[in-house]
Amino acid sequence: MSWAARRRFIILFIIGMAAFGFLTVVLTATFYKAPSCADFAQNQDEEGIDCGGSCPYLCMAQMQPPTVLFTKALTNSVGRTDVIALVENKNASAAAKDVPYRISLYGTDRLLLQEVTGTLDLPPGATEPVYVPGVASGKQKVGSAFLSIDSSFLRWFSVATDSRIVPSVSNTKQGGTTSSPRIDAILANPSVIDMNNVQVVVLVRDARGEVIASSGTVVQSIPAQGQATATFTWNNEFPGVPASIEVVPIISLP
């Protein structure tokens, strides 16, 4: 091979290597994605797919699933049904926000009458009520209700302690009349800032512990280190004798 041919070969080789290097950089920048906690792959130091390790969410295999303690359908009026449920998070150091749930209402013939959906927060080691008033149930009598949670939508994250500021409840009293019962409770705000639009749920149980009535309200404001009254009313008498009353403020996770 002549010197001129060798020189042309060397020049073409250098140009080819430069083009290859440039193309490699372009393709890498275009198609390569650094490992992340949202790439649907177990990489980095993850303990599962997009969970554990340096990722903010915990792996489902390490968590106890939420437990629906009960779901109860309560007659509101003709064609309307209130639903109350309790959901327990047994994980003392893990929480989940905006957990989607589905409530299914069935008639006495076990046919599906209605479904409603919503979300709830699951604070660490806590039991949270879910109260849905006035669900349209049609002319058929509601025989049962079930609340279900799709675990595939759960995103657990680690928390050392429950950082929520929850008002304390005291002086719960039943009043009103037999046909129009009323329950009042005092909510105390332990923090140094006002609490606004506090959702509160009440569960009324009979001597057997069965929920015979429930209601919800929103307390517009509880002043800093002050108090406010939560009031619940019904337009019909309780279907049993109240033996215990539980008032539960619902405070969202930060």
C-alpha cells in the first residue's frame, strides 16, 4: 500500500471513529435514562420495583395490608343510604396518602345496586373512619355494603411518628328529641395555629357494639389552643338504644 493510500485510510479511520463517537453520545443522550424510582424496574439499591432502598416508597411485601374492620349501610331516606366504615393501618411506622377505595351496595337479593369511589389517608398505626352520606340506592332495600381497597394503588412511605396535630374530643353529649336526636362534642386544638375546615365523624353504637347511626360535619374553625363544638343531627330516631358514642376528627396526612 502506497503512502498516499495509507494516509487516506488513516484519515478515513479517524473521521469514522469521530463519527462513531459522536453518534454514540447522541444515541446515549437520546435513549438512555438513568435509573429512577419511577422506571418500573428494580435497579439502583431498590429492594423491589421502584420501592425500598433510596426510593421514597416502601415495598408492599414488607407491609401489612389495610384491614377493613366493617362497612355498614344506614338508611337515610327513601332511595338514599349513608355508609360508614372503619379501615385499620397496622403498620406503626408506615403511612399512605390518597388511597383509593370503592364502596359497593347490594340489595337483599345480592344484586349490585350502586358503587361509589373516594380516597382516604392511612396514618401510621391508626384506624380511620370513612363516612359517605346520601348514596343513591334506588327503590330497592340495601342489604349490605362493602368497602374494598385495591392494593396495587397503595404507596407506603416510612414515618417515624404521626406528625399530625389532631384535636382532642371531650364533653360528648346526646340531646335533642327521640325523633330528632342531636350529639354535641367539644374539640380542643392543642397547636399554636388555627385549625380550619376540620372534618369530624360520629359513630353511635348499641350495647352489642353495632353501629346504629353515623353522621359527619365540618367544623369551620378551631382557634389556636382553643375550642369549638362539633354538632351532629338526625331527622329520624335511632333504630336502637345508644350505648356509646365515638367522635373522630379526620386530619389529613401532611
